[in-house]
Amino acid sequence: MEAMFRKVSEYFEDIAADFDSYYEQPRGFVNKVINAWLRKPGLIKRMEITLELINPSSGKRILDVGCGSGKFAIECAKRGAEVYGIDISKNMIKIAKEQCKRNNVKVELIVGDALKELPKNFDFTVALGVLEYLEQPEALLRNMLASIKNGGKVIFSVPSLFAFQTPIRKVYLYFRKVKCYFYTKNKILKLVNSFREVSNVKIYSYGPGFVVQLTKSK
């Protein structure tokens, strides 16, 4: 587990400088083509669904697990929410802090391992583009559920096994020597049904993957 997580950490340290541009316009012709057709539409749709589910506003406490360059956390902070972000990549957190200054918003950002422990007492805990790098994501979900209040919500995304982008992503990550795990709705349900504290499960498809919302029992 530690070796795998170290490999994922190294991967995100390596792509940190370009990661935020995936939502905009990355460098290089090939990257621009891949981004326009395969990556950007899914990233934007995933964020739109998640923002709609949360409806960030003043008084809401949100934890962004695997916050990366801070794109989602900053959007929530702009809308008045109290936002915390955690990422295992020091480079990602550095970029996120720079982006917060640029956007004139406050987000509490820390470098940390979400598999060990997470801060508590949140209304929403979110992990976008994280679970697919974990062979056994139960530990992360357990920590995320522990981080929210009773009645709070955990929201995460996973890539679809049957999306047309999947074979291309598999090849790309194979050459980066990073394992990635893809999901069907049945696989998602099998994963989340083991958590007794979850009272409701909703799954939203956005083409390349799924956004999943878990409600914690009151």
C-alpha cells in the first residue's frame, strides 16, 4: 500500500505544474488536443455536478481531499463556504496557495495523507479524482465519513470502466507506471454498501465517470 501510494504521490508531484491547466489550455499541441477532446469536458462536468450537489455558501464547512491545485476548493471559497484542502503532494499545495492569493480567497491548505486521518466536523467532504488510484479505497472512505457530521455528505468521483476515454487513459497511465482502477455502478454499490453509517447513495454519470454522493445517518 505504501509503495503504491508513494508512486501516486510522485506522479502528482511530477504533473503539478501542468495540472491546473487541464481545466484551461495545457502546453504542447498533443496535450491541447487530448485535453479538448478527452479531459477538459469531463473535468468541468464533474465539477459542475459536485458544486450543484453542495451549493457552497456561507456557513457550510467543506473538506477537499486530494485538493490538487485548489481549483474546486477555490470555487467553493468564492461562494462563501469555509474550505479546507488536503493533498499528499507538496507541489500541489504550493500551487494551490498561489492560486488562492491570485483569487483573493482563504482556504486552509495542508500537506497530509488522507489515509491516516482527516480533520472533523464538516458538512461535506469531497474527493474528486482520488479513489481511482487506490486498490482498496475503503480506508479513505472510512476517514471521509468520520470527517463529516451526522447528516453530512461524502462526495467522490471514480472513472467509468466503459467510457470511450478509458482505453486511452489506461495506456497513458501504464507508461507513467501508475495503476488506476475503473468502476461500474455495481462496483460502486458493492464498495459503499459495506458502510452501515451510510443512509443514502446517489450516483450521477458524467460520461467519463461517476460522481457519488453518500449521506451519513443522523
